[in-house]
Amino acid sequence: MNLTSDRIRSIGWVSVLVVCFAGTVGLTLRVNAVKSQVHDTDKKIVWVKRDIDFLQTEFQTRSNQQALRDLNDLEFGYKAPTAGQYIEGERQLAALGVPAGPGAPAPIRYANAEVPGGASGDGSKGEGGSLLAMVSPVAGATAAAITDKPKSETRDPEREAIARDAAALGKRLARIEVAEAAQQ
């Protein structure tokens, strides 16, 4: 085989390029390994910072508990609940309930907008308007019975305007629900 100087030069350049390419690949792998180590170290630093924050919070909480205990012993005298103070079951809880006495507060009142025509917002007719059978925990009466008044007392123009707006809102919402159902 006859090797000329041009042929030897081109083989030399190719070999130099191969060595440079191999060096570049090796250097890239090494840089990526160092980047991975730096990333792992950053994660460890973040973990240690969180751990330090947790421990500082724990220390402050415990020192505050100590200060609160000392203040409680000095000023208030509160004690932790004992086992005898806990309720064992539903029957014992029910035994604590008593009927409303003469000085008991008024029962909880519910807002209720009367729908014209006696129809509720869901299209069904029922007593109490849109209120379902809610029961007062004090009086034991349903919310509809609490809010029912004679028709002569309900002649309030503002209340009637609010009732009309509420009825219109129900119709608008019904249309929106139908539109959403058609898209699905």
C-alpha cells in the first residue's frame, strides 16, 4: 500500500478529530456527573434547612408551652381533662340534653323567600318553600312552621320584590343547568 503524504495528513486529522470528539464526550459526561452531584447537594441543603426550620419551630413551641404552663399555674389554674370527663357514648351525650326552659334563647331562624304560586325552586310544591324539613334544635319545630305567618302580615312590597327576584333566579339557573347538560 502506497501511502502518500496527503493520505497520512488526512488520517492524522481524522485521528485528531476522533480524539477531540472522545475528549468532548468524556468531558460532557464528567460535567453532567458534577451537575448531578451539585443538584443532589442542593436538595440535601433544602432538606436540612427545612429540618432546621422544623426544629426551631418545635423548640419555640415547646418553650411557649412551658411559658403557657407556668402562666396557667400562676394566673388561671386550668387543669387538663381527666378520663372521667369524657362521654362514653351517644346515650350519655343524649342524657345531657334538656328541654328548653322559660329563659331559653329563641330558636334559630332561617331565611325563607316565598315563591309565588307556592312552588318551590326545584319545581315541586311543598310546605315551607325551598326549605327542606329543617328542625329547630331548641323547639323541635320545623323551619317551615317557625316561618309560617298569616297572609295578612306578608304584605311587604320589598319582601315581594325579593321573592320575585328569587323566583327569576331559579328560572335562570334552571336554564343554565339545561345548557350545561346539553353540552355534556
